[in-house]
Amino acid sequence: MQHDPAVITGICRAVELAIERAVRLSPGTATQLQGLHPLDVAIHCTEPTISIFAFIDAAGMVKLASYRETKPTVAIEATWRDFGKLATAADPAAALINGDIKISGDTAALLQVQRVISDLDVDWEAPLVDALGPLLGHQIANIVRAIVHGTKSTHRRVKRQLSEFILEEGRLSPSAGELDAFFSDIDDLVLRADRVESRLTRLKKRVSTLVETVK
Amino acid sequence: MNTQDNQSDETTDFGFEQVKKGEKAGRVREVFDSVADQYDVMNDLMSGGLHRLWKRFTIELSAVRSGQTVLDIAGGTGDLAAKFSKLVGNDGNVILADINAAMLSVGRDRLIDKGALNNISVVQADAQFLPFEDNSIDCITIAFGLRNVTDKDTALRSMHRVLKPGGRLLVLEFSKPTSPLLSKIYDAYSFAALPIMGKLIADDADSYRYLAESIRKHPDQDTLLDMVEDAGFVDCRYHNMTGGIVAVHRGIKG
Ligand SMILES: C[S@@+](CC[C@H](N)C(=O)[O-])C[C@H]1O[C@@H](n2cnc3c(N)ncnc32)[C@H](O)[C@@H]1O
């Protein structure tokens, strides 16, 4: 599939603006970002082939581009599907290691930038939905969120919030072990739900092919 | 414009009209004299803001670095020049060139407003006869300008001459939509809607009719690619954008 550079460029601009807005609200981040210049991250997606480059300019602004010739500090490469899997993985670290996502170059730099950006409160959803519509926009926002925050840290945050909630309410104070068990149950549940969902999709497909043949 | 041209009976296209080669530049000038003030607003309106993305991708393809010299020919009101000015920094140079004094003067004002003039020089020049030294420029861009030039081959050769070896040319121009359906919609839009918008906003339907017609007369992707190659460029390729409504051609001076 041939993609349209104008579309990718539009997405880049939208995300860039979203980050810009968030950075403006968090002045400390701008300085931290400036400290990371020159940093170039290349994200290569195959099937369909789309590359997006994120870099930090001298003023500490995060810039995105669909074409760039500067040698990247670090490159991430995967199929669209694998990026998707990463976005929905219960354990992105495992997805990274076991999946087919290739990371080359200076991974430490990637972690640094992730640390800075993941503290930012960026509204990924709105600009991407604006640019791409609700379906694709939402899906890509999920991927971006997963790359930037890592589902793991979201998990951790949920975990913390939940345990705070539980403690505050004083109803019960489970041990860390209990909580862990609780969360791995949830993970299992999510996994099972995923499996059920894909079975449903398969079934739906079979039904519709059956209907077609009967017709 | 040289006088020889004026006397020649050879004709060229001016939109869908045929005019004497010597007359085209004057007619094109009238068009841009008349649209200069409203040009930026119309650009946004007519393309729904898309021209910004087309230009942005063109700038990405330029891979311009700090310290370089960039020429934006047919640069009009200077929006590419302003972007390049940031990229080349204080050690670099940007030349905003156009044949039309009215466009350049709007451009100059705009650049002053943006505080971007310190590394930009503004030069009135014809793309066919660039008044710059051979091998002096790292990158040349011409955005939505080539179709207005009387002799495109002469212009491309002139750009080749002033580029440094390894230097890069980028031509951003309307082209041929790749799907027949899009082509039809686009025709309807540009022949019916553009002149009306032009009339309503800039009170100038004729100029916008010329713009629509000149787009159709412009060589398609592959023809322009051949022309860029014939002018001596190597590593030539193009990228379609928005379904081929525009394309950006790239050539390198070997
Ligand atoms: C449609 S405008 C494009 C302006 C600007 N590059 C942009 O993309 O918004 C076309 C410009 O080409 C200029 N032009 C036409 N013929 C030219 C020539 N022979 N040499 C240089 N510029 C020319 C016109 O004066 C006008 O400013």
C-alpha cells in the first residue's frame, strides 16, 4: 500500500502541536528536552511501510517528520500489527522482548526521552482523531500512548491509585502479594477476553462466508 | 525578458489560451500583481490548508542543514523562505526570489513581521535566468511556480547551473490525480469553485481561472521527471501527494 506523504505530514504536525501544547504547560520539561538535543528517533513501520522520525531541535521542541536523512540515535522497527500488539499488551516489556519489534542504536537515549515525555500530559487522542477520524485515530493514539507511556506504567499507575483508594477507604488493606495476585487475575481476564473476542471475530467471519455460500 | 523573445511568433500556453512566448511573462505578472495581497488567504482557502502540508513535506525532503544556502525561486510571499531561515540558522543563507515585485513586497513585509529577515535576502529574478554564480547553492525549491514559467527547460537548466554539485532541486507543483474519480471531482472543484471563490474573496475570477487552467496545462508526473533528468539532474524521483493533485519532484546535481 502506498501512503500519502501529506497525510503522514498532517499527523506529524497534529502530534507535534499536541506535544507543544503540553510542554508549554510544563516549563520544566522544555529545559529537560533541550538537554536531550540532538536526539533522533526513527520509527519504521513495515506492512505498510511508513517511517516517522521524532527529534528534538535546538530550542528543545519535539519535532516530527515523515522524511529525514539524519542518522537516527535509535531506531524502532516493527510491523503495524506488532506495534498494535504492543499497544494492547498487558505486559509491553514482554511484548518488546518476545515480539518482533527491533530496536537498534542507543536505547538509553530512548528511555531518557520516554521518561521526560511520559510525565507530560499530552492529549494524543484529539489531534489524531481530528486528523484521521475516530477509528484509525483512536487506534494510533493507543499505539502512541503505549510507546510513550508503556502500558506497564499505566498499569502501575492504576495499581497505585487502586491501592490508595483501597487504603483510604479503610475497607481492607491487602498485602502487596494479594494485590499482585489480583492484578495477574485481571491480566488473565484481559487475555481471555482478547481470546474470546478473536474467536468471536473468526466465528462472525465464518458465519458470513456461510451466508454467502448459501446465497 | 529579452527582446528576441518578444519578436518571436512562437506561442506558448497561458492557461488554456495560446499567447506569444514573449507575452506570457507579462500576463503571468498581471495575474500575480492582482492576487498578491490576497494570496496567502486564498492559498489556505483553496487548498483547505493542505498547501501547508505539501510544503512541509517538501521542506523535509530538502534535508537542509544549518549553514547551507537555499534559494526559493518563485517564492512569492515567502512562506518557504521563513521556514528555511530557521533551518539554516545564522551561518546559513536564504534567498527569496520571484519575478514579481508585488509578491516580493508582500513577502518582505511578512518576513519583517516574523522577524525572519536577518539571514534572508530578497531578489527579483526570473527562474529562467538566475542571477547567481555557478555552483553556489545547496538547495533550490520552486513551489507552485514552474507552471508559470515561459520556458521550463531553460529554467531547470538555469537551476542546475547555480546548484553546487550534490545540491538538490525540489519542484512542488500541481500534477495529475492518480484516480479518474478524484480527477473528475478535482476538475469540477477547480474550474467551477476556484473562480467563484476568487471572485468572492479577491474579486478576481479571471486570475483564479488562469490558475486552474495553468494547472491542467502543466506536465504530468512522468513528463516533468523526464524534464528534470534532461536538464542534467540525477537520482530523480517524485512523490505524489493527496492522490497526485500535487507532486514533489527531486533531482540532484551530479
Ligand atoms: C502560485 S505562486 C507561488 C508562490 C509560493 N512559492 C507559494 O508556494 O505559495 C507563483 C509565483 O511564481 C512567480 N513566477 C512566475 N513566473 C516566474 C518566473 N519566470 N521566475 C520567477 N518567478 C516566477 C509568480 O510571480 C508567483 O509569485
